[in-house]
Amino acid sequence: MVGSSGSGKSTVGKSLGEFYQIPYIPLDSIFHQANWRPLDSEIFRSKVQEIVASPGWVIDGNYKAVADVIKARVTCVIFLDLPRRIIAYRILIRSLSRIVRRTELWNGNHETIGSILSPRPARNVLLYALVNFKRRRQTYLNPEFLRAHPNARFVHLRNRKEIDRYLQFLTKGV
């Protein structure tokens, strides 16, 4: 699963993992250690290699550091490519909800008001998604990306209706 923050990777990934009874792994949960410290890249790669060596999994994330590890075993790439305005709205609502509820994300980490107000994209989840939106689309729709995954189906879903239809097709054959 690839796509911008707020595109629905976690929601769709969890649904697919439950349906196929395989682990759903958000790469953020591995990469972001306590206090938002990044995991050492070699350890990160090792952990992801362990995951993809298993017979089935759903992984979501856009990490270049492990793209080659995942590419070697991936059978389907699902690109959730929702419009920028939808992504912005979802991130804003999700972040505010997490802040108010003090929702733990991974390894004791929480979003803070700074995660949506900071002027630095690296510290602001909304700005980060908006700044990287065009680049993500260019990456995943580039013919080179598709050729680099010759053994994988590529599924490009552009709105909630397409996502729902795809999940219904997979889970019910309709």
C-alpha cells in the first residue's frame, strides 16, 4: 500500500489483512521509535526483510530505504491516490482527533498541536503530505516504477468509491 498520508492506507491495509488473515504492518510503526527517533536504517531493513520473508503480509508505507526489500517479494501494489483536498481534510480531522484523545500512534508517540501547526514540513504531517503530494503521484505513476515491479499487479484507486468497490470485489467477489 502506497500513497499520501491521509489517503486511507491504514484503513484499507487493516481490512485486507483481516480478510486474508495475514499481518498488516504499517512501516511507520517500525521506523518511528520512542520520541519519534528514527530506527537505524540497517535494523529497519533487517526487520522489513524478516516480514517480507513470511508467506503473506500487507505493508503500508513509502520508505525508499526498504523499497528494494519489499519490491523483491511484492505481488500487488495498491496506490491510494485521493485528491489533495480530501487528503488535507482527512489529515486535519484525524490529527485533531488524535491530539484531543491523546491517541498513541507507535512506540509511545503522540501527535501534538505542533504536528499540524509547525511551519516545517518535516514536523507538520499536513504540510508534509501537501508538499510531497505531487512527487508521490509522479513516483507511483511513472512507467519506470511499474517496470521495476514486473511480478506485481498495480492497482490505482483515485477516490473512496473506487476503494470501496475494490475491497468489495476482493472480499465478496462482486
